[in-house]
Amino acid sequence: MNKKLTSGFLWGGATAANQCEGAWQEGGKGIGLIDIVPYGPDRMPVAKGKKVMLDIDDKHQYPSHEAIDFFHHFKEDIAMFAEMGFKCYRMSLSWTRIFPNGDEDLPNEQGLAFYDQVFDECLKYEIEPLVTVCHFDLPVHLIKKFGAWKNRSMIDYYIKFCKTIFKRYKNKVKYWITFNEINMLNHLPFTSCGLVLENNEDEKHAKYLCAHHELIASAKAVKLAHEIMPDCMVGCMLAGGSFYPYTCAPADVWQAKQTERGNYFFIDVQSRGEYPNYALKWLEKDGIELDWQANDKEILKEGTVDFIGFSYYCSRCDTADSEITLNRMAANAFRTVRNPYLKASEWGWQIDPLGLRITLNDLYDRYQKPLFIVENGLGAKDTITKDGSIEDDYRISYMKEHIKSMIDAVVEDGVPLMGYTMWSPIDLVSASTGEMSKRYGVIYVDKDDSGKGTLIRKRKKSFYWYKKVIETNGEVLD
Ligand code: BG6
């Protein structure tokens, strides 16, 4: 008999509003951060000295504007999730559907009503929604007016958004996440939190300021959620993947530890309710002063998360050797030293199923809180065969090995794991590249990188495979 998980395990899939909804100007929606992020070489318009485009032009294509049009297809899509037996659907809310500019007094009822329909559709099939409040998303108006998360007033706008959605959906949504991949702020500062650097502005200082404001906002949101919904669970979300030292030379081990701390910093605070000593020392060393206010420490303490959510696509590796360190490759938005023992996906993300078990154990050892794998999957190109089928064995193999490793962590190591929501059950726009051809789905969507296609949905081979995995709670993986 193969190992399997218990029946309450939350199997499912994860998406984000900005990558799937489309309908960017329907239902009273305002312009969100990703709506001004084009496809192509100008996609990440952030670095100091580079022109930052905060307006839409007609020279670029903007993939979020239509995306996969989940806005109009959600019933069909959720029905397919239900057909696979999903117990959980992780999704995010578009801030600008609810507060188009972010600073209005009253929310947009049409936006709220849309998500009522989405949740009702999930609950009809007994699928638990797991909702990310902010997944690489915020009103462009708040970037232009306040400089986004650099400005402390963002905390109030975010909390207003939270209060509105917690009150509205308290009987429909039990699981929440405050920020998607909060540590991505270090790597994709514009996409993750709207950071635009002014001339002469110190990048490190600006990032820490954004981080501090997001951490305070997150803690306030957790407390508020618990007051409004005493039975809810609120998590943080880490772009996860443990860091390996390139060799066992102590200098490499130390380097990997330091890099890993930079990664953990955010959720150390969200989970423990205070800044870790190492981070305080870093701030001191860099002469960075944050805008601490009288009760910030108390707020952080009162708003610790209930679970640790994380994404896992690959492990990472670091070294103190300055020659090897030049040989870096992608690991999600991170740059990692190439690990000679691993193969990589077409986009250079190194594939390491055992790394998932290692990461699960590392996170549980560190935090002693329930974990939730809220993203894991393979971005790959798919081809449709003559008979119309999509034989994505590479995706099945990636998921199989990762799920095996996850089950080992639970069954063999005793890691408490709430669920697994694959990224993404349906093809959608890639966050980093804006491509459609970087497909993660077990459901295919007919659309190409130039934005053309019928949007027709199609079940891939992996659809039927994942259905069986869920049906057997992971016992049948072949
Ligand atoms: C995670 C994000 O970093 O990775 C998702 O939370 C993203 O939004 C996913 O889509 C995969 O990355 P990409 O760049 O291949 O879409």
C-alpha cells in the first residue's frame, strides 16, 4: 500500500486575480498595478534610472487586460475544479474591483457582488475558498498619490479594504492570506508592492520601509480578521525553497544561512511578532532607521499568523566563492547559484522534489505552526496533438515527484500540513514574463503570447491524473 494523506487534507489549486480575471475595465474596476505592466522587455519598469511607466500606452500589449477572462468564465472554470474533486481553491481579490482608486469612502458594490458569486460557486461544490488579500496588486492611484507602500498611509487603505472584505465574506471564507510572497519585495519590488525609486533614493532603505509598513498592515489584518471571524485562520505567504550551501566549506554554509535569513525575515516577523535580532543588526549596520511608532511593537505581537503558507518551485543554492557566484540562474524571481545536481525547466528553474520535503521540515522546525503549500507546479510549453489531446507527462512527472515528497514529509516526518494548492490548475498569464506559453495548468486555455486565441478550455492528460490523486488522497500517483 502506498502512503496517503487523511481525508481532511485541502487538495486544490491556486490562481491570482491579476493573472486570470481580465475584464480590467468592467464592473467599475479601477486600474491596478499589473494593468500597467506590459508584455515584453519593458515588463519590469522599476529600476532606478529606468523610465517608470505608470500609464498605459498603445505601443505595448498588456496581458492582464483580458488574461484568461476568468471574470466571464468563472462558473465553467470552477465546475472543472469541482470535477477534479478540489477541496480548496486559492484565489486573490482584485483591490481595484472593490476600491477602484484605493482611497474612496465607500466600496464598489459591483466588485463585491462579483466575488460573492465566485464564492457561492465554490461553496456549491463544497470547495473552501482560500483568499489572498493582496497578490501583486494595488491601485495605481495609490502609487501615484502616495508612492505606494513607502508611505505609511497605505496601512490605513489596506486595512479599510480588509475590513470591507472580512465583513462581507465572513460567512463564506474561512482561510485568508494577507500578502502573497511577501519576501518577493526584495526581488520584484515594483510588481510586489509598487515601489518606484526616486533619484538618489536608497534602495535598501526604501525596501525596508515598504516591508515595515506591509508587516504592520499584515499584523493589523490578522487581528481584525480574528475579531470579525473568530473561527478563521490567517496565514502569511513565503516564496519558499530552502537555500543549500554550494559546498560544506564553512564560508559557504554561512553565506547560505545569511541569504536564507534575508528570505525568512518577513515571515519571521509575521510568525513570531517581532523583528529577529539578525535583522535589527543589519538595519543598524546599514544605518537604516524605520518609522517605528509608539505601538508598532504591540501591533506586531498581537497579529501573528495562524499558519505558514508558501510557494515551492525550486530550491536555491549560495556560495561565498566570488567566481562561482557569477554563475547564477533563475529560481523564480531569485537568482541562485547553479546546483550541479539538478536539472532545470525550460525557464531555468531547477527541479528538486526532495527540496520540498527539506523546505517543509525547515519551516516546521523554525515556526512550529501548521504549513500550507499554496503554490507548486511546472511552467512548460504544451503542444496539442492531431487528435486534440495534450499529453503533458512532464507536468505529471514534476507533480508526482513533489507530491510524493510532500507525503513523505507528512507521513514520515510528522509535518502538519493543511493542504496543497497547485499553481495553477488552469493556464494563466505568467507573473514574471507575461507569457501565456509558460503554462502551469492541468486545464489548457487557447490563447497565445500575443494575446490571440478563442479562450476555449481543454482538459490535459494531467487533469485526469490529478483527479485520481485527489480521489485517493495521494495513494495513487501513477
Ligand atoms: C509565484 C507567484 O511567484 O510564482 C505567482 O505567486 C506566479 O503569481 C508563480 O505566477 C509562477 O511564476 P511565473 O513567473 O512563472 O508566473
